Amino acid sequence: MTPAPPNPRESLYFALIDRLLNCPNGEEPTVLNSEPELLDAGFVQALMQTASYFAHQDNPESAKFLVFIARELAQQLGMRPKQVQAQA
């Protein structure tokens, strides 16, 4: 059985995460502000899922970076910390 393909919004989330990971240091706010319609709880969840993947793939720096972005964004969105952790 093959996994279900991600929905179009998830594809956009992961494309934005890829852009974040590859942007020059300090350009993260510009990257995030370029896609304001994607900055929601689903994106925070995608950040945490990707961070978990990197943590299990021996890439702790990328994992820490994505968790930091997820926490900052969650705070701006008014999400409680438990909501962010529960989605991880």
C-alpha cells in the first residue's frame, strides 16, 4: 500500500519549509512574509513534523532551527505551547 500523496496545502507548506532551510541566514522573515496565507496552525504542525524527521536523520541543527521557527510562529498566532508540542 502506498502512502497517500500530501494535499496541495501540505505541498505548499513543505515547499516553504524547503525555502526556509535554504535561504541565507537572516532572510527567514522575508521568506515567511512572502507566503502569509500559509502561516497557520497547519504550517506549525508541518514544521514540527519536519523537525522530527531531521532529528531522527541525525540532522539536529535543522531540527532545532525548525522547532525555533515553529515556536515563534505559534506564539505569534496565539497558540498555546501544549498545542505545538501535541502536534509534533
